[in-house]
Amino acid sequence: MHFDARAAKQLAPGQSIVYEDPKGLRLVATEAKRSWIYRFKSPLDGKMRQVKIGEWPAVPWAAAVAKWQELKNLRDSGTDPALTKKERRRAVAAEHLERTTTVLKVVETYAKNYLANNREPKGARAVESRLRNAVAGFASEPAASVTRKMVFDLMSDLSDRPVLAKSVKTELAAAWDLALDAEMLPSETPNWWRQVKGPKLKSKGAKRDGIHKGTAKRVLSDEEVGILLREDLALLSENARDVMLMYLWTCCRGAEIVQINKAQIREEASGWWWNFPKHLGKNRHRSAAVDLRVPLFGGALEVVQRRLKTASQAGYLFPSEGRLPHITQNSIQSQTNFRQAYSPLKPEVKRTRFQVNNWSPHDLRRTGRTMLAAMGCPAEIAEAILGHVQPGIVGTYNLYQYDTEKRHWLGKLSEKLEALRA
């Protein structure tokens, strides 16, 4: 069959000329162009496939036939020309990705598409900054070229800060997973952040008076709690003192305590309750979490009733004139550190130091939980008091809130704390 240039020019969009000799060659017309196509049955799986040879008239009849012959020879030798072309295109794309997707770009994409949507703004910024600093030495390198040794060396460099090292490794592993899922990296790129173990990362704890305190969890004894309530808390500001009382009497988190709002406080038939909404708490992203209901007794009820009378216009019981409408945990932690016997802060300032030392505000929450256990409080009730989400299938099916049991056991805890305070 001979080529007819006039017939080719008159082809309407969607029409084609199919040639029997050379077999499988056709000229296909679209709105904008006419393309030479080789259509064939794959020798690999018997499926019909096609390969574009070029566009007419840029590729004339003779050149199209020559290219057809080349492709047919490949097909006759057992090679699928269409798959070969696709693999070649994929290899070129992969090479391009390897060159253009840098380590920094992976971090930035992770920050924009994951951290910004799944973390609080402050936490997202902190993690992004942490990752940028960690990879600064090879940020401009192609992410696909990161080697096992590079990951191991970074983990070794951070081994004296094990908490930081673990965070960096976990977050970068997630960043690489996201980049692979988004096809920013070739699919065969290894995620060494998940595979490399690195040196053993064991925290030595924070330094106090130049000595690592270790990772043992601090629980205050009854005697220490008594001294704290009767004497040490008097050294703090009213805000800090009241927050400490709330820690002990409710066993709640500091982030929850500083956000108490008068809209969350109600006197019900059973007594006074603080209803902390889920969307403001640590577990807001967990589907099994619910609003935290906290019965108020003793020291906690005193603090709430007194502060209800002076709440801010926005309703906060611990108001602030700073960036946030309420005080922060950090401000309370700073005051606590300032009074510790080992505190090096502002050595020129004379102040009375605590008699009870080596504790943080969060240790009071742990102390309250330990007291509940010592009094015989069942674990599931104590965990409900703390606002912990029950794990696994239990958390899915057991939706009971333990209101009655919470009142009973926090009432008993209040009696114990009042005795220690007296």
C-alpha cells in the first residue's frame, strides 16, 4: 500500500489510515496533528499495544516505514516496544526526581502537607525547625542519594541528645514515606531512616546542678506533699500556687488547668464539675477521646470558686495579657525551677528555696495518680480521672465515663490531701 499525501491532508479528526503493508502502521488524525502509530500484539502477554513513531509531515513516509521496521524487529525478537519505551520514560523521570528532590524539599513538603494539618501550629513549627537544623549539613543533596552511613552518622552526632535523636529519626522516616507516596522520589528509594538502628539512644535525663537526674519518674512522698502544701507553695505567686493545687486535687494536665474557663464550670445535682472540652486537649485528634469531666473538691474547688469571681472578660480563670488569653505551663514551670535548691537561674537574686526539691509540676499529677492506686482505686477509674484514652478494643467499646466513681475516689484523694495540708 502506497502513501497518499492528499488523503493524509484530508483526514478528519478521529479518522485514520490503516496500512496492511507495512502491517500495523497507521496514520491517526486529531484536531491539531496527524501521527504515525505502530499497533502490534505484545509478544510478552498477547495484549494489543501501540507506539507513537512521530508526526506527519515532520516524519515523512519513508522515515515512518524505517522506524516501523525497527520496532517490528524488536517485537519479533520478543521485546515489547511499548513497554520498553515506558520503562525508558520512567527511568528518565526517576533520574529527574533524583536530581531535583533535595533533602530540604522533602522536609518542606512534610511540614506543609503533614505537620501543618496534624499538629498544633507551635508544635509544627518546632518540628520543622528541628528537622531543618538536623539535615543542614546535606540539605541541598538529592534525597534519593541519602545513604545508610549518612543516617547512621547523623544519629551518632545526636546520640548525646537521645530524645532529640529519636524525634529527628521518627519524623524524617515519616517525611521520606510521604515523599515516596507522593512519587517525589523513585519508588525503589530506600527509607534508611526506618531501617538504620544507629547507636542505642537512652536518655540520661535533664541536668540538675550539673548532674543528669536519670529517667526515673518522680513521685512525692506523703511527707513531701505535706511540706509542699503547708510551706513551699507559699513561696510561689498566686497563679503558680493555685495551679499546683489543681494538679494535686484533679490529677489533670497543666495544659488543661491553665485553660480553665468559667463556661466549663457547673454546679450539678451531684456537686461541682469542671467539663474540659476534647477539642482543647491533648487527645483532640483521637476518635475515642471524649470531653474530660472532673469533679471538684477541697483545694481545687477553693481555687475555682475564688477565681470565678475575678475571671477575665473572656472567662479564663488564669488570664494573661500576653499573646495567649491565659497563662502558660512554661511560666509555671519557670517559677518552680527558680525556687529549687539546685537552680542556677539569676544567682544574684536572693530567694528562699524549696524544702522539697527535684520535682516538676507534672510530677504532682503523677503523685496524685500514685496516691489513688495506694488507696485501692481501680486502674480503669484512675485512668479515666487522668483523661487517658483506653487502648485498643477496650477504648472502642467501653464508653462509660465513670462519673460516680470519679466523685468517690477524688473525694477520698481530697480527704487525704486535706489531712496532709493540715
